[in-house]
Amino acid sequence: MTATLNAARRAADLDALAGGEPLDVVVIGGGITGAGIALDAASRGLRVALVEKHDLAFGTSRWSSKLVHGGLRYLATGNVGIARRSSIERGILMRHNAPHLVHAMPQLVPLLPSTNHAKRAMVRAGFLAGDALRVLAGTPSSILPRSRRISAAHALELAPTVRRDGLAGGLLAYDGQLIDDARLVVAVARTAAQHGARILTYVAASEATRTSARLTDQRTGESFDVAAGAVINAAGVWAGEIDESLRLRPSRGTHLVFDASTFGNPTAALTIPIPGELNRFVFAMPEQLGRIYLGITDEDAPGPIPDTPEPSAGEVSFLLDTVNTALQTSLTTADVVGAYAGLRPLVDTGEGNTADVSRDHAVVESPSGVISIIGGKLTEYRYMAEDILDRAIRLRGLKAADCRTRNLPLIGAPANPGPAAGPGAGLPRSLVERYGAEAPTVLAAATCARPTEPVVEGIDVSRAEFEYAVTHECALSADDILDRRTRIGLVPRDRERVAAIAEEFLVV
């Protein structure tokens, strides 16, 4: 099978399922967890279909900090299990699964007068513990360098807008950074398709039971039933819509978006301790398209689950107030060019602040027989998929091979470049960062005019990438292209400039 996902393959997959094709597993939810489960199942030889009522990475999976955390904050709270697993999974992504999408990100904690000696000692001890976790996980320092103290001059080179008065240098550590979380989801889903999974976006699931579900094509309104050996609910914060017995406690995390020039085009993530908190920080992270993402918050979000959460005014103020403690010149809301918020699908323990609720996941079998996975974190998606598949195979008596995903390269990794399409030398850096070894294919497959030109001046996304999103990555709308295959849509003014161009690539 190929990793190509498009409208034609979607139609063929829908026809096959509507025609009664037998399935071992139906996965409900097209975020990172659902995509990971589909890949795990398909690579074990199971017949699997993933259905998502919107687009891939439509929900929480596109609203993260774009970090593959080593689990340091969980070590600080005594949750050694999550910290160790996170470090291991980070290493797997950086070394085997997605070395083209996950890179070492320098994190700078400036040593300012507001950071007292006790806090400095705690941060340094935490970074040393992170180094130990990295070693225990088997990730070499050539991939993730050791932490160290640096001079004030070096700190200003990395983050030019840091407050200078009283700056006594900085503490520098490294963690994993995704070029983009939505791109990771798409890569996982396409790799699952490469192994035979049927990936169906804009298909809603309802009336799920132990061995069946009702599927509705959101584009045509047509419905049909499918049967499977196991039905797995990986709908994230919407999991309760599939199984009403589940109890979730959504937590909102907000980020602000800035032009990188506002922060002096930094090359490290400015990392500022939150006053009064032991193990929480605000990060100003350099990102693709010349942007900085500033986050993150952790706020209770009770009530109905919106398709697109909105940042609150209080969260915006909190992020600006916190980052301004470390800046030479204060930022205001006028400097903010975009913002986004996502909801974490936390397991409801009924106690404490959401920041203190465990990020561990839970696998639950409901009275209806649906097997659900709730909680968890992006970094551990592969481990979570392995856990729930092992459980489903045992509970439902499915015949499957052992898990293969620890060493399975995603599409675009050096070991999985897709069809040969010519040399990769001379390609734009931004294209290689987003597509890895598949970058030559993006240009070779283009049939549009001026494929290497930017979609609009000042945005380093090529016209070929817009076309590839439609022909190979299952983008079915302009929103799919702008909000998930690329992240142009995070800045409203940029979105307005390219919306009509995106529509042009959808004309059949």
C-alpha cells in the first residue's frame, strides 16, 4: 500500500466498508492517539479503519506546545513512571520514528535577580535530573546535548530581548521540539495507510458497541453499519460522546503567537519560571514560519466541549505578565498576532487544580463493550497505542503479531522516504523540515504552475505543498490546508492573504 491519502482513496475506502469488508479494529478519533492506534494495529497485521468526524488533528493534537517532553516536570512531582516513559518515548521519536520531525530545542532559563538562589538551584537540579533521564533512556548527547550554565553574553545571543539588568548568565538545557504537531498526526496516519489501514476523515461514529458502530459520511449524509472484532474510542475530549460512562476533566492550555522579530529572532526557547510555582514555566519558543509561540496555561474548562476552544482574557494577561518579567521591553496585546487554545482530555479524579491532575492515561472497557483510552500526553502516544492494542487483543481474542512501532519509521523519516523522486540537494530548508526525506517527492509530484514559489510573498510555504496536501495528505477543504497541513491559519492576517489560493487547489 502507499501512504497517499486523498479524496479518491477515501471514496474507495468508504465503498469497501459500506460493502461489508471485515475489520478487526475500528478506531474512533483522528488525533495523535487514534492515529497511533491505527498504525500499531495495521503494522501488527490487523484489518483496521480509523474514522474521524472532522479532519486529522482537528482537536487537541494541533493545539499543543509542539514539544516532545522528556518528562522533567513529572519527575519534580514524584511521578517517576511518566517521567521515565516520556524520556524513552522522546528518544524513540528522535532516533527511530520521526527524526525528521523532532529535533533538539535549547531551553534558556535566564538568571535574573527575580530568580533567587533557591530557585536557581532547583532549576539546575531539575536539568541535571533531565540529563540522567536522557542517559537512562539511551538517548545520546549527540541528539540531546547535556545541560550547562552559560554566560550573560551567550544568553543574549540566544534570546536577544532578555532583560539585561542584573543578568548573571543562564541555565541551558535541551528537550524535543516538533516542527509541528499536526504534521506528526498526518505522518502517523499516512504511515498507517501505508500498512493497509483505512483512514477516513469527515466520517462520524455513533451507536458504538463491543463489535459494531454506525458510520455517517459527513459530506454526503449517508450512513451504514460496520462490524469489527474490537471498537476503540480514542476521541479525546469528545470521548464521552461515544461512551457516556466516561468522566473527563478538560483543561485548557493557551498559547499566544508573535512574529519572531518581536523577540529579536531568538534561537532558544526562553523559559521563565512561573512565580509561586515549583515546576511550571512559560515558554517563548521559536517556530516555523518566523513565529514565536508563547505558552502555556492550565485552566479548568467545564461545560460543553467546543470544536475550537478560545483563549480567555485572563490567560492572555497571565502569559504576557509572566514573560515580561524576563524581557528588556514589555510586550502588550498589540504585539500578539494570533492565539490558540486546546483542551487536555484529563481523567477526572475530582480533586485539585488541573495542573496537578495526573497526565497518565487510562484504558476503560464500558458496559457497551467499547474500549476507551482517556488522558495521556502527546509524547506517549506510541506507548499508549501499544497499551490499548495489547489490551484489546487480549480481551477480544484477536490474532495479531507483537507491537512493531518502537523501530517503525514514519513516512518522511530517512528509512521511509516514500517513492524515489530524485535528489534532495538544493531543496528549501523549510520544505525539508516539514517533509524530511519525502521533500523531493513533494516537488516531483506537483502539477501546478510555479510549484517552488511561495503561496504568497513572505510565507515560506510553496505552492507544491498546497497541492500535496490535497493529493497525498487527505486535505478536503481550505481549512484542512491552512489550519492543519500548514499552520498559516494561526495568524488571521496571513490566513486572509492565502485563503483564495488554497481554494484553487481544491478545484477538481
